[in-house]
Amino acid sequence: MDCNQMTQSSSLPMTEISDTLFVQMGAKALLCCHPSPMTETVLIRWVIALRGQPPCRIIYRAETKESNETNCTDKRITWATTPDQSPDLLINAAAVDHDGLYSCDILTPQGNFQERHDLQVLVPPAVTLLPGENRTAVCEAIAGKPAAQIFWTPDGNHITMQESHSNGTVTVRSIYHWEQNNVSAVFCFASHPTGNLTLSIELNQGVTSTLHSLLIILCVKLALLGIILLILGFVFFLKRNYFR
């Protein structure tokens, strides 16, 4: 949905709008502002407060057609087109450090308008599932934002831990333990706003493979033993006939 569609969906004029925007890491983020006729705009001011950083300001004055920036060092945040055509901002590839508050103020002869966005960048986790020791399996959702949720099938005892990283991502680690001997496979289900993923482990593959190898070895040994017995019997038969 673009900015015009968002505005047209509301039938009531508003002087202030606040919302939360979710965007996946690497995707484009469009930060909308009031689409009033640009001929009526006197000044556009964006105040950007990235989390953990001092705020920066981007100001456009319609009379002089000048755009000034104060403390804005992130060149990935730009005007969506040009400020004389649209007051919207664009982030071409959203990153975790783009999390923050984006406030737009537009001054017009008819009054002022403010729109605020709380931008939250979502990071899909890397999910792994590995067998452990003593009937355990370990499932990890690594460096996701927000933290993923992990579920197991079949039901069993599990311990889940979280590790927070300095960039705002979280690694979730779940250790699953089953009691039954007849469990043939376990499934790890990782739930996350960017998408869900299910991984599984076949628990009896190693046992089946070992038994299969042992059976082959046993069959080969029995065949060799049969051949040896056949040769010995033939030799004994020849010796017996010779001494007659």
C-alpha cells in the first residue's frame, strides 16, 4: 500500500497520525507524510531518532527550495522522489540500525500536520536442528528479531533459553528430551513474523544402517563358511575313494 492509498482509506481529515511500521531486513521502507498540495506547503521537517542515536533533522523550505540536514549521516535514508514533489522518505534496504522514530511535520497556511512512525525492522532467524546425547535434540533460531518461538512434536520435556545480542537480535535455543524408545522422529517448529519453518530428524537412521551392515557381514561370513565346508567335504570324499 502506497502513501496515497493510506490517506484515501480515511474519510476524516487528521492533523496527527501515529503508527507502527514493520519491514523485513533488506526490504524497502516507505515513510509517508501528509500528501497535501505542495503549492500550499511552507516547510517540511523530518526528525529521525534512531534507537541509541541522537536525533537528526531534515528540513525543506518551499520558498527557497532548499533542503538542509542536521546530524543526519545515514545516506541510506533519502527523499522518495524530491521534496518539492513528495514529502515522503525512503530507505532502500532496511537494516537493524534503522529501528527508531520518524516524525514528519508539514507547515501550511491552513495549519500544521504531523505524522509519526515507529519503524521496527524484522530479521528472520537461521534455524538449525541437531541430535544431542541421551535422547535429546537441539533446535536453534539464531539472530532473529524479534525472538522466535520454538515448539516440538511429539510432546516431550524441553528447556528453552534466549541470548540477546548487541544489535537487537535474539538467539533462541531449545533442548528437547524424549522418554519413549519408540520415537522415530522429532520435529522442531520455529514461529516468526517473517515466516515459519519446520525441521525434523529421523532418529532410527543410524540404528537401521548399523543393523543392515551387520546383517550383510553375517551373510557374507555364512556364505564363506558354507564354501569352506563344501571344499573340505569334497577333499574328504576324494581321499576316501583314493585309499579304496
